[in-house]
Amino acid sequence: MKTTFLRRTAAIALIIGSAALVACASTARTEGTGEYIDDSVITAKVKTAVFNDPALKSAEINVETFKGKVQLSGYVGSQSDIDKAVVLARGVNGVTSVANDMRLK
């Protein structure tokens, strides 16, 4: 009787543990926990690179990252500002691609 109870308890714990791991896994449209953290770090690094560039400090550039793909949006003063922001984003470790949705003021 005790053995049956222990087996059932172990089976239930295994099922719950497996479900928890599956919930953290990524799909094509969602990120896993680790990917979300990695993307947050990439976003912060790209924002820092853009902010630290004297030519881009006043630019209104938004940065979003999903699975290493960075999307830049917002408004800048010139095409050279757009080009510079894209180059800076591509230079950040972990960036797999950069989508440019920035517009000229």
C-alpha cells in the first residue's frame, strides 16, 4: 500500500515537473525564459550603444528584440543617422539580424 502511494506521488511529481519545463520552452511566436533574458540584455546593449554615440543622442530610436532579431524604429534627423544606428546594432554580440523601421523627421 505504501509502495503504491509512493509510485503515484512520484508519477504526479514527474508529470507536474514535465509540464513546468514545457511551459518555459519557446515556440516560433513566443520566447522561453532564457531567450527573454538574452533579448533584454541585447536590447539594453543596443540602446546603450545608440545613446553613447554623440550623433544619435538626441534621436528618438526605439529598440525591440525577439530571438536575437533587433527592430529599430522611431525618428532620426538624417539617413546617415539611420545607417549609423543599424551599424551599431549589428555590432552588438548576440544580434542575429536588424530590421530598420526608422523614419526621417
